[in-house]
Amino acid sequence: MTYKVFVTDEIDPEGVALLAAEPQLDVDESPTLPAAELIQKIGEYDAIVGRSATKITAELLRAATKLKVVGRAGVGVDNIAMDVATELGVAVINAPAGNTIAVAELVFGVMLSIVRNLVRADVSMHEGKWDRSQLLGTELKGRAIGIVGLGRIGSEVASRAHAFGMKVLAYDPYVSRSRFESCRVEHMGTLDELIAESDIVTVHTPLNDETTGMIGRREITRMRPRSILLNFARGGIVDEDALVNALQSGHLTAAALDAFSKEPLAKDHPFRTITNLFLTPHIGASTAEAQRNVAVDACMAVRDALLQGELGSSMNVAEVESGRWKEIQPALRLTRRAAAIARGVLASQGVKAVGRLEVRCGPALAGSRDAILAAAAIGTLDAVMENERLNLVNARKVAEGRGIELSFTETSSAPEPGFVEVRLGGGMQEFAVAGVGSRITRIGAFHVDVQPRDTLLILANNDVPGVIGQVGTLLGAAHVNIGEYHQARLARGGQALAAVSVDGDIPENVRLALLELPEVVSATVVRFKAD
């Protein structure tokens, strides 16, 4: 199968070469196109790779009927309609690590320019002056730097701050204490605590609902008098009007911005008249090395997503611990099939509408919560939907849109670390299926041991002699090849359950013939779609 990839926004040639080297990828490269022209073209492509110049709008995504992946050669994805991409099952992949060093180095370049008055010194020299006595600076050593966001860039800033002999503090409610310890950073429990203790505050968080306006008028007012504020992350995190007031009043000695709420910055913006504000035109990632790195990372991830189904780098697929995507594939497959079995059994009992989906997992899978839930949602909905884009990207959203309540629990009492149990409920009825690795180990109350193949037949029957032979004979006569046949019972002479894994399909007339056997109570056929 061949996939078409559209590359735009002057992606570094090394990244494009990675895509072009694959025989299964047909790559078209183009300069940044007007929105209307791109909307006309996008319908023929399976993936698009670009930077911030191309806006991946809701209109564009809805026109991209074949689109599977959006690759962003950079960190931010605020130029992408993430909610619509998720709704449509389009994976969004960025390159969060490629520009890490470039941004961290720029932070210190600007910081040194501010505390040593380097810009003023350079300008005065070019004007023929010798203003040495007016350019007294200060040192970074001994000053407290407060880092908001201890992710990749924040950690690199911390490392360099140590080299300057600074006191390093950080606030990040989403990282563990062990990360603070490994970075040799003092943990601040709140943003207010960080601000109160810092001489320099530097922001390194994504822009989202929680961080928009995070450094507002209140926070700027609470900063130490004569302190410095830096934002090299995203525009909108710092309240720009409040910053103007703080700089003009002298409450802050200086500030530096590389990102703005509206870009490019308007020619008459008040920022341009403030002499103690250091401005750069969003150049944090503008090094040759960073542009090459993000292009290679994004193109590699898009390639792997198309050719191998590798979605570990996708921002809207799931929460999967770094490097574990391939490792959890068997668990995702098992979860999907367990849900399909539970759905099939409930349907055979007359329950058509599933209202509850609960997944219980062993500790080995706790870090893959969203992916596991998405796989369970796919297994639940596959048989009742014709949506070709039902996948790990949009399955949870689709399930919730159909009124299904999703929940996930890590259980320390699991028989094995990789244990998975899917429990579906509708009305007053519910049914659970569990397994480990690639094998189903429990269906309802019955303990089994079977590996699902193309189709799984689940029979409820009375525990009397001869049933297995009758079932095998009937399936053989219908040319249905049995891979595994596992019979289980709760008590001798009571109810029994058979899990029969077969190659190919079991036609409906064969299922009905099984129901005519005197001791067979029910017969459920679950057909698994290709993973």
C-alpha cells in the first residue's frame, strides 16, 4: 500500500529525505500554500507535515477525508484544531525534543544580555561612544532562578543555571519529586511560592486552558521588586498588559519575550517602546541544528505512524510512558478483543446499548491508561459502527459521545502485572472478560485459556457427556477449522462454557445449527477485525 504525504513550510531536507527514502511513501513537497488552495489539495493525502505557517484548521481537517497523521516540526500545536483532529481520528504528532538545547541556550544568552547591558553597550559603541561607566552590570551567580515547568527545556535550563552558580527553584505539579531531585532543583509547591523566592522567573510550559494567563497581573505584582521575567514558551501565558505596567512602573527591572499572544507583533505594539523589555521574534528554535532535529523527529514519527501504526509520539492518542509503545501492543490487542467478546456476549443476552466500560489492569499497564481505554472502546464499538476512522485517536471520544461511561482502575491484586479485565454494562446486566499477554483467561465466571484468532465461538452448555464431540463434528462438517477448544465448568453437572478459537468465519447458519444441539444453551460468534 502506498501513502501520500504532503510536506510544506520549508521542512529541513534531512527530514524530507527520510520520507522520500520509503518506497511506500509518495512525497509531495511545496512552499506554504494559501488556505483555500491547500483545502482543495488535501483530500488526496494520508499525512501532512509542516511548521507553524500552515494552519491545520477544522475546515481543512474535514476536507482531508484520507488524512491519518498531522506532523508538526516543532513543539507547539496551537496552529492545529486538536479537538477536530481527535474527533476525526487524525493523529497529531509534534517534535518536542528537537529544539530543547536551542531554547535553553537562548534563555541564557538573553539573560546575560540583560544583566550585563550588552545591547546598550553594542549600540553605544556603534554610535562612537565609550559609556563604560554607565554600563555597570550584575552577575548571575548567587541569584535565584525560578523555573515554571520542569519538562525537557526547563530541565536543560536548570542544568545550565547550576553551571552559573545560581540557586535553582522550580514549580511543576505534573512531574514527580524524583525529577526535581535528579535535576538538583528545589521543589516549590505553588506558583506563588516560586515567585516569592525568585530573582528571575522563566516560563517553560505549553499553552493550554490551564496555563493561559498563568502569569497574570496578580502574579507579576507578587514578583520581587527589581526582578526579571522571561517567557520563551508560548504567547498568552504571560498577561501582556500587566507586564507593560510592571516594566513602566519599575516594579520589574527587565523582561524578555520570544513569544506573543498575536504574531507577528504589531508595528505599533506598546512593547516596542519599552526600553527594559528584550524582544526576539519567536526565534527560540531558530538554529540550524534545532530545525534539522525537529524536521527529522517529526518526519520519522509520521513515517512510523503510516507504515507501522506507531502512535507513541501522537499527542492526541494516549498517555503512554516514553518508549513503551511497542511493548504495550499485545496488551492493546488483548484489551480490544476482550471488549469485543464482552460486547458479543451481552448482545446475545439482548443488551444492545452499552452504558458502562470499565478496565482493570495490573501495575505493568498503569502508565498506559488512555491507550488501554481507547483499545477497549474500539472493541466495544467495532461491531456496531461503520466509522472507518474508529481508532486509538478518537475511540474514547466516540464512546463518550454515545453515552458510554469510561473508567480505569489499577489493581494491585492482579494475578500478573500485565493482567487486563474489561467489564461492560448495560441496564442491569454486565459481563467481564479478562486475559494476560495474548490469551483470554476468563470469560464471565469461567476460567479458560485460549488465544483468539479470526473468530471466537463462545458456547454455554449443560455439562453432560458428548457435547464437545457434537460441536466438533458440526463445525468439521461445515469446514470450520478449530485452532483451540477450551471447555470450562463451575461445578460437575452444572453449566459449562466452551471457548472455541477458529480460523476464518462461522456462518450464521452454522451458529443456528449449534443452537439446535439439545444441550447447547447459547452460541455467540465474535469476529475480530484486523488489528
